[in-house]
Amino acid sequence: MQLLQKLSVEFFEEIKKKEESEVISHFGPPVGKLLLKHAALEQKFNECCLGDDNARMVPMDDPFISEEARQILIDIRGTTNKLLRAFTKREY
């Protein structure tokens, strides 16, 4: 649970502000690139996958969800799992 708290929206907002080379230098190429990808997905998620109230996610089984939003949700799930594995292997 503590690891999930570190991988917060605020963390990815900070990643997005940094230069790509700085993130890769700090975390290493595999994890750095994954963090950058996930930060971009988080931004797309906020733009495409929130409901009209901007507080709740549109469910994947919603008949009106766009294919783009569905793909973003699938990609976020994948990068989240990869990040959890990467950060579980070693502490930063």
C-alpha cells in the first residue's frame, strides 16, 4: 500500500514537469521511460476518461465509451502493473 501512495497523481505531475533525460538519468532507462509513458497516460486519462462531473471514471463497460478512452484505461492498467513490479524489485 505504501508503494501505491508513492505512485500518486502528484508524483506523475512532477514527472511530467521534468526533462526526459533527467527522469531517465535518475530512474534508469527502463523505469524512466515507463514513468514518462505513464505520466502521459495519466494526462490523457484526465482528458478522456472522466465522466461529466470530472470526478468519476467512465466504466469500461459503458456502451458510450470511446475506443480511445478504452485503450487508455487498458494502457494505464498495464503501465501500473509494470511500475509496481519495477518498484517492488528495488527502492528508489
